[in-house]
Amino acid sequence: MVYKLASPAQSTTSLSDDGDEDINHSAFFASSEPAPAQWSRLRILSNATNRSSGHSPASRLPPELLIHILRHLHHPRDIHHSLLVSRAWCSCSVELLWHKPTLPSFSTLVKILRVIGREPHEQSFTYAQFIRRFNFLSLGHDITDQIFARLAQCTRLERLTLVNCNALSDEVLARTVPAFTQLVAIDLSGVTDVSDLTVNAIAKNCHKLQGINLLGCRKLTSESIVALAEGCPMLRRVKLSGVDQLTNEPVSAFAQKTPLLLEIDLHNCKNITDAAVRDLWVHSHHMREMRLSQCIELTDSAFPAPPMSREAPPTEYVFPTLKTMDDFPPLRLKRPYEHLRMLDLTNCANVTDDAIEGIISVSPRIRNLMLAKCSALTDRSVESICKLGKHLHYLHLGHATSITDASVKELARSCQRLRYIDLANCFQLTDMSVFELAALQKLRRIGLVRVNNLTDEAIYALGDRHATLERVHLSYCDQISVMAIHFLLQKLQKLNHLSLTGIPAFRRPELQQFCREPPAEFNSTQRQAFCVYSGDGVEKLRRYLMELFQSITEEINAHATECEDQTAEEEDGYGATFDMEVDDRDDTMDFDGSPVVEDLEPARRATRSTTRAAAVVGPSSSRPNRHSDHLANWAAANAAAV
């Protein structure tokens, strides 16, 4: 970040502070001739030149080479140490230290503002010109209008994160933002007072803007969003989630005015219809991520048509039908969407198998496909998804109730690099689907909530054939037993999240003591059924079940030994005479004729152990022959013997 002139804003388009992007590389030094920062006072600069001459090889390094070396120091403390070496090193490293100030507390921000607010003749450097990034994520509620207005001096600011800075007013934002003409990315998510005034100021002054996040800015209207699309043609990432008043016009403007658009988030923009989404498919050929969840008005017409028409043959009608303005011809694209990696159509209930087939035909490299609550989808959609093959990593099919084992079987054998799959509320699935999914070598997470046909057999398959699972969701699979979960925990050592809400076998205090707290908004019934283990809770449950079954095993073994000894003694005395038998019988009677009960105590202990095991374990395993170490079956067998 050290230049002779102002940066041409070569930063990435991401709204976060992550690393470089492969399309537009973020050049840390955009200038071809990096130079040391200029001292504010010429007298100090001349002294620095005289004192640093020829004392060591390092002091004679050309500035551009020294800057290239120092830029590989990432920790602020290391950069600060290099700044103290000499005046020449200071001039080469000071901007590296200030380009992205670390803000661990509000007091640190106050100190920075105090430094950049000094008069120019009181500063060794023009520090405000060095700052390129400000991230106020951890100080959201402390950022007030008075604080933010003092940032107007940072005229070379490129990235600004104001997440949840609710104390900021729309007027101060609109008055300060025009100073940031080099702005590349701004995040205003959660700043509820933002209105058209601020967005119009951004559109008018920040022509280099490449990323903007307006999550939850409900006061915005389509007018300012259209101005943003027209004033910032370099936009690549646009997040408009929750902007309730958004209509088709701004979305079509982004599609036509911003040719480099990579990501667009229209979550919960319920006024968006097919026309706007069609424009995105037609014009935004570089699109990587498209989030259209909760856009309930979308139908198949918003998406590419299948390569082969599945429409019924035309029939003759006595009265011709009238076409409306919303009737669109099949969307045929001239070029494939090779860059599309993520598509979110959650709760787009009007989308059918035709849309999925058309999307897959033009986007063969989708990595993350979210189709939860698309209730009209059938096995035909899953068969289309199978064509993604090795490219598909994440798949959400929750509430697709028409899906069967046949399509899931084909999916597991075609998309072998799946890392996450969600099949919640797919009522027709059985253990067979889990048997196939358990063979996926890269599977990390699996969601099977309310798949009521699942039995312990499915859980044993996950444990037998898969050791990489990290998150398993089995809530409301009411046929699952404690023994099966015990087996799963012993096999999956990487498991860190286990959802067992609503399973009767786990509605016991001794098992729920390791659960995390239910959400505050849950009612009493939901709290009673809530059973989710995460982090340390999973490990504590694993240890508890292991210790429980070890103790039961020891007690059963001890009882078995006592029974064997007693049987051996009886066999030894079996050959005695009848008179001896009578004497022995008399010896086992007390003086009042009652039998002696001393020898029955081991049997009573075994009975108590079996009862305790049955209370915690629940029904016995459905696979006793295959897994002989299932202690519930052992306990039941010994109970019968007693």
C-alpha cells in the first residue's frame, strides 16, 4: 500500500477482508514504482537521508526492494519493529502498518482518530492518507455520528465495514461517504437508518465501487438501487437481502449496466418476478452466485428451458386463449453458464423439474445447490442433478417429499464428492438411501430430520462405512435407539454436532444433561423435546454412554461367573444319595421352614443392572446377530436367564 500517487483501487471485489480473487487480483502494490512514504517536514526528511547513509548493507537497499521485503511481514508487531530500525526503514514500512488498522477496542479507535486529527505540521506523516480499510464489526454499537464524521480525512479509503452500526444516521452517512471516492467495497448490513439518500450519495461519488451489502436496509426503494446500478458500472457483488421494496427494475438494471456482475443476493425480495431473473440469465454471463431464496413469485419461466421440450403436444381449442404480459417463450441461452457455482432457490415452491433440468443443462459446474422447500420436485430433478457429477459438493433437498430411494441411490453413485446433503422431511426415504450415502468418501454432514422410516440399521451403516462425518441431524427419527447412537459415537470420532430432538429414547434427564440450551424463543413443548449435542456435549455423551455400558458389562460378567460356579457345585452334588439330598434340603431351610435367600442376591443385582440398562438403552438392537457386542441384547438375555 505504499505509492507515490493515489492507488487506482486494485482491491478485490469481496465485501470481506479475505484474500485475492482469481478474476481481479488484488495488487497490494498497484504502482509499478513503489516509493517510501513522504515525511511531512522536509527537515526531518533531510536528516533521515544524512543519518542513514552507508552504515550497513540494509541501509543501502533501494526503497522499492526494501518495500517488497517488508510487505511479507503480516503481523503488526513485526512491522512496528521494522519501523524502529531507522528513518529510511520507517518511511518504507509506516504505510504498511497503517493501511488496515487493527481495532481490538474502542480506545484504540479513539487514539487513531486523535492522531489523524492533528494539524499537518504536527504529524511526521499524513497518516489519514495511509488508511485503506476500516472494519468496525466489533465496535458496531460504539460508532456514532461524531466518530464517523471524523473519517472524512481518509480520502484513500477502499473498504469500509459498518455492520450493525445502528447508531449512525442517514444524514451523516450521506454527508461523509462522498469523501471516499476510492471506495471499492462497503458493507452497510444492519444499518437500519440507511435510506435512498445514502445510496444516492454512493452512486454519485463512488464510481469504482465493486461490492455493496445492504442487508436489512428496509427503507431503500428501487429508485436509489437503479441509480446505484447506473453510477457504479464496476459492481461485481450486490447483496440486497431483505430489501422489501425492491422490484424488477433495479435487478434488470444490474443485469444490463454491470457486465462484470459475479454475485447477487435477492433473498426475501418477494416482489421479484420472472422478468428480472430472466435478464440475469441473459446478460450476466460471469455470474458465480445467485441467491433467489424466498422469491415466491418465481416460476419455471424465470430459468433456462430444458434442452428437449417435455410439453404436451398442442391441441385444438374452440376458443383461442389470450396471452398475458407475463407469458414468456422458453428461455434458450446462446452460451453456457460455466462460472455459476452456487444457486439458492429455497422456498421457490413454483419451480418444477423442468426448471432444474434447464438450469443443469446450462450450468454443468454448480457446486452448491439449495432446493429446500421446492415441494414440486420429484425424482426427475434428482436425475438431472446427477449430471453435475464430481462438481457437486453441497445439496439441499429438504421437504422434497416426492423423492424416493431410487433417485438417491443414483445420486450417491454419480456425485461421489458430496460433502453435505440435506434430505429433511423426505418421508419416502428408507434405510436404503442411507446405505448408499454412507459410501461417499468425502461426506461431512448429513441431514435426515423427520425421515421417519429410518431404523438403527441406517445408523449402523453410517458408523460402519463412514469415519469422516462431523455433523449428523436425526431429529424426529423416532425409531432410533440409544444403542445405535452409542455405536455411532464410538465409530465417528470427528463428530462435533448431533441433533436428536424429538427422539423418545433421548427424553431422559441423564441423557439431556449434555445438551446445549434451547433457543430462547422456544415454547415449553419445544424445550422439552429439544436435544442437540454440539462441541463438548458430544464428547461428554460419548464418555457417559461408554462408562455406562462398561459398568453394565462388568456386572453381567460377574453375575455370569457366579451362575457358572453355582451350576458347577450343583453338578458335583448330583450323584449323592437320596438321604443326602434330604439332609441338604433341610439345611437350606430356616428354623421356621422358610428358604435361605443368601444365594439369590447375585441374581437380584443382575436384575437391577438389566433394568437400568433397559431404561437408558431402550429397545434392543435390530441387528443382534451382526453386532454381538450390543450390550442391550446381552442384558435382555441375562434378564431372561435370571
